[in-house]
Amino acid sequence: MKFVLLLLLATLQFTLSAWACDISSRELGLRLGKFQAMEMQNLRQLGPGNKSDDQEESHISKKDFNRLIDSVKKVYIPIFKKQHLNFRIESQWDDNQMNAYAGVRGYDRFILLTGGYARHKFMTKDAFLTVICHEVGHHLGGFPKKSTNPWSSSEGQADYFSTLKCMKEVLKGDDENQKIAESLSLPEDVKKECKFQFPFADDYRICLRSAQAAEDHGRVIADIDSKGHDSDVSLLTPAAEVVRSTNLKYPSAQCRLDTKYQGALCNVLASRKLDDDDETKGTCHFNNFHIVGNRPACWFVHQK
């Protein structure tokens, strides 16, 4: 039985190794099956008196991992429920894959999270919160949508949603906002931009946390993309690329950082919904006379 279980896990690991963020219903079922098989294996290995290893050599422990997931559930389960949908986050701390996933099955809207991604050497708690928020963004991020999975917002839009809406909603009223914001070593230019956009203290602190999270996750992406070779990204070096048509796939690590930073700077109310067809609703947009907080030209083409 143990041999069959291990063989199943190995087969699923090979089958599901491709980098993808929004996945088909069939692939969702396979990944859920893998998570369940790993959970069964873990339960069999944990005998009386044994404890699972809660702390890895990373910035995030298993306790942090679960706490971050719960903070997003608390905000978004009621939001999905109002749309008569079930929001579910399935997680597997012991899965070493460096990715996260979003999927749809019937009335269920899934996010799948792996501990391997959370344990990346550059990942921080706020950076991983943007990862969870990115996956929420595939479901609620609005325009532009993907052509392959029409239910899913594009990768750049999911990044934008993560700080434009989700981080602001999840961190609203967080008792740690002041302490964490004051501990950050952000450039003065970033602090000034956040202060200009958000004169109220708590909003300003969330902007700072989101900006730092954007840079931290940018480093994670750059490290994965470059396979461990040096690949610098920074809040102060925005991508120079200007696309001619909107990129619905993954932008560069620097472009993704820029997108999350602009989402953090956008001072449109987080409670304002995004639209599946109108790119101006609920966002910062040049057509609405916003100069700061717009989706960057390295992946997005604004309608005139």
C-alpha cells in the first residue's frame, strides 16, 4: 500500500510539474488528489508522540502559512458567498513545488497553495500574502481576462488586484501595521509616494507593507526565473518595456513588481468592484485622470 501511494505521488509530481497559475478543472482534480494523498501519507507517518516539523529554514513557518491563509479566508469567503459561490483554499505545507494555483469546479472557487513556495529563501510573510491575493485575483480581478481560461483574470491583472484590493482589505485594521511599517527600510521616494497617495496613517502603512511585499516577491520570481543566478529587481528601477498589445501571460519579474507597486499606490477605494469588461471601473486609470497607480505599460495597454 505504501509503495502504491509513493508511486502515485511521484506520478502526480511529474505530471503537474509545469509552471501554471490558473488551471483547468481536470488539472484541479489531479492536484487536489495529490494534496489528499500527501495528507494521508503524513498521517500514516505521524505516530503517537511524534510531531511534524513546524519550522523550516525560511522566513515563514507552518503556523505563519496557515495564519496567512486564514486571514484571506476571513475576508473573501463572505464576498464569494454573496455571489452564491464557495471559496476554498486547499494547502499542503509539505509539497515542495514553487507555485500556487487557482481553479474552478462548479460553484467552487479554489486556490491551491504549497509550502515549498512559502519556504523560498527570499519569501516573506507579506510577500506570500500577495501570492495568495494574486490567486484570489484570478477569480475577482476583472478585465483583462485570459483567452485560455475565460473565468480567469490575466497574470498581470491578478498581480494588480493583489495590492489594489486584496492586501488593503486583508491588512485593514491589522494590529501589526504600525510595528511592521516602521521596521521597513524603504527608499524615501517610496515613502513619499505612499504618503502623498494615503494621508491617513493606517492606509499609508499598508501602502508601505505592500510596496515592500512587491519587491520581496519580485526577488522570489527573479530567482526562480533565473534559476538562482543574479537578477536584480527594485522598486526604484521600473521596467522600460512598452508593449503594443496587452500581455495576458506572465510579465517579467520587474514588470510584476512594478504592477504590484502601482496597485499599492492606487487610492481608489478597495471596496469598489472591478469589472470583467470595463478596464476603468474600480481601478486607477488615465481616463479617470489618475497619474499614479495605473497598470504599467510593460504589460498593459490602456484604452484611449
